[in-house]
Amino acid sequence: MTASAETCPSQQHVALELAGERLMLRADHSLSWPAGETLFVADTHFGKGGVFRRQGVNVPSGTTEADLGRLTAALNETGARRLVVLGDFVHAPPAGDEPWLARFARWRAGHGDVEIVVTRGNHDRVSALPVDFDIDWHAGARYLEPFVCRHEPGVDPRGPVLAGHIHPVVRLAAAGERVRCPVFWRRDDGLVLPAFCGFAGGAHVTPAAGDRVFLVAEGEVIEARLA
């Protein structure tokens, strides 16, 4: 399924009501829950660039710093007191001397008043990180009424699921051209967030009838009509 070029008016952030709560879909790929003083992100994949470089793949450095800068800006703008990472906090089990760990430790020291919750994803194959970041790890879902926070989308009888894992993207077609855009995907069972990691691919998704998709492109969030 392709999102048509006909879209709703764009803005930097878009409000969405879910389970009677007002959420803000943000152009930095994060999700703000103002009433809960909570910021949600999915698939941060910290250390991913280093994994590629160790395997001989020449990829740009500095992605961790850029992503942490975006997190700082999002926390400051929203005033969130809690950060929930919906799985895949790390890309692979890190060694104790990996540079991103020191960068994150410095960042964490500057945000000591923010509670950090991580619901483990398929890449979080660690029982503990080599550095204590004061993170509340959950092997399964974390229920923050009325939301169920977990890595993989799906149905949960307790309420709508906020998830990641898929890195959802859709194709946008216009004048014979096509581009792929990351999206927030509103489904019957909840909401799937785009990957927060700046060095992440995406999987093309096929929304069902009645679903809503919100494109994220060039600092704007746009609800697209499905065709």
C-alpha cells in the first residue's frame, strides 16, 4: 500500500488521542505523553555504528552524539520526567571499552532526574550493561496505565500497545517519483513508533483499512491518505 501525495496539513508535531489520552507525535521520531510526563522512543540501537566498523564496514561516526542531542532536545522541550525506550536500546552486547558507553554515561549524568525505562527488544541480548546507567529494565511489557509498553506490536487486553521493532516506513508517490518515509503507524491494537536511531533502516508496512499513518519528513509530521 502506498501513501498518496495528498496529505493533511503538516506541522512539527501532531496530536493524537489514544485511550482518552493526548499524545504528541514528534518530528524527531519521539512520542510525548504530556499528562504522564513521559517521552517514548523506540529502537535507539546504541552502538550500531561501532558494530559495523568492527566488521570492516566504513560507516559515519558520531551517530550516538547526534541521537543523544535529539533526546536532550526532546526532553527539554516536553519537560518529560520519564523516558521509555520501547526495545532495542542497544544494537549488540557491548564491550566495556566501547566509546558510546562513555558518551552515554556523560549524557546520563546530565539527566539524573529522568527515570529511564527499557522494555527489552530482540537486540537487547544482555543481562546487564558494563556500565550502570540507572535503567529500569523489563524483560517483557511494562504497563503504564492505560498503555502497554513493549518492543513488538500486538494485542494486549490491558490496553493499547506502544511498540517499535518494525521501523515502519511507507512509500510516498507523486509525479512518477517514489520515496520512503518513516511513519508513526496507528493500528487497532495501538501505535508503532518509527526507529529513533539515526542510523537505522526501515521496513515497508502495509496498513489495514482504518489504520492511520503519519509521515515524518524534513522536520514535519504529516498524516497521509492511504490509497
